[in-house]
Amino acid sequence: MNWPQIQASERLPVPPEIARDWPESLFQVDSLRGILVKALGSTLASAFQPIFDRHNHHFADEALLRASVRDKAISPPQAFASARQGNKLVAFDRLCRTLHVMNYSSYAQSNRLLFLNVHPELLVEISDHGAYFEHILSSLGFGPNQVVLELLENEAVAVDASAISRAVKNYRAKGYRIALDDFGHGMANLDRLWLLEPDFVKLDRHILALAAQQDKARQGYAKLVSLLHDAGSQVIAEGVETQTEKNIALDSGVDGLQGFFLARPNYRPL
């Protein structure tokens, strides 16, 4: 049975910053999907995919946006495209991240990390990096030290490197950790890797799939893991879909694993 809808401005746990930015948004609690929010004509929900360490310990989850319009699923890029058209891209990104934290803080174990996707463009569009979101986290009983901000490597290339570096340093000073996602997709930018010094690097799933098919690719995968370790990052293998791929990733020395073979996304943290 679904709970009644809640106007964003009327009551907690909706943070006051979100109620102010989104006065027309509509929050509700669904028996299956947890907390939902309706904004910009879409219904938004949170899904979470576990991330495991080498010893199969569930130490983190990645938050994934699930969006729909009139009960028809749309992709996250489609949802963000609507926000961009309405000049609400930064506010919409913050709304999605807040929704994820609201759901996560309600269900997950407190000792796990939460990986939150953020477009590099949004990091550099605001001046007081992380402070606004820190207030939101605090109102939900969460802290920056529990959050890993995940930047897409291929999208980071399009943003000024020095601007991203300044933003990342400011976020890190407040206690946030940083991850580079989909590293190795297309042309990986190594100088950006050394500039940002991410705490985590998530290797693109296509590299692992290729490593399962070719010996040279398998050797290259291990060398890439070693290079990333030398750069000071922990390495997470994405897209682990078979036992063979899991074995290759572990043999290559990765620190963490994520993929359908291990656990699929779920509306509530396992």
C-alpha cells in the first residue's frame, strides 16, 4: 500500500533547501520503491547497486536514478535534458542526489559509503563547493565522509581541467571522496587522473569484457590496475557479469567489484 503524497514544503524529511528550490515538487513513499519525488513532469526514484571489496564485503553502494513519465521509463540523460532545457540543471542534479540520500539514510547500514554520480560541469558552476549539499546531508543525519562523488571520465574531458581540480580540492577538504567512473572508455586522460588524484577509479566494463576474450587485453587490464595503484587510487572493476570476469579482476589486483554477477540494482539497499 502506498503512503499519501507529501508536499515538499510541508514537512520533513525533505530538507528545507530542497523545499525552497522545488516548492512544487511532490514527495511520496511507495511500498516497493521507497521515497519518490515528482518534478518537471517526471517521477524520480532511487536504485542502489552494491560494491564489494576483494573479500566479498559489501562496503558501498552506487545510487542510480530511475525516472519515468506517465509510468513509462525514461533514461537519466532524458530526465537531465529536460532540466537543462528549463535552466534547472544544477538544482535538478541536487534534487536527485538528495533523493538518493533520503532513501539511503532510511535503509542502508551506516558504515557503508554512498557513491553519487555528478556531472563535472555542475561541480564548476557553483562557487561554494559542497557547502550547500553538506547542509542537506546534515539535515538527513548524513555526512560528507560517507559520500563518494563520482565523475564520468568521458564527460570530465569536456570541462576545464584546472576548474575541476579546484572544485575537487574544495570538496575533498570538506570530507567528500572522489571517484572517476568509466575510466578507460574511449581515450582515458591520464594527466587528468594525476591532476584530480581520485580516491577511487572505476574501470569501464568494456575493458573487462575484452580481457575475458583476449590474453593481451587481460595482461593490459592488470597493468592498468597497477598504474592506477601507483597513482594512489583504489580500483573498482565495473561490469562484472561472469565468474571468469570476476576471476580476471581479482587476479589483476582490483580493490573492489561491481556488476550483475554479484548483485543487481535494487530500490532499497540490500
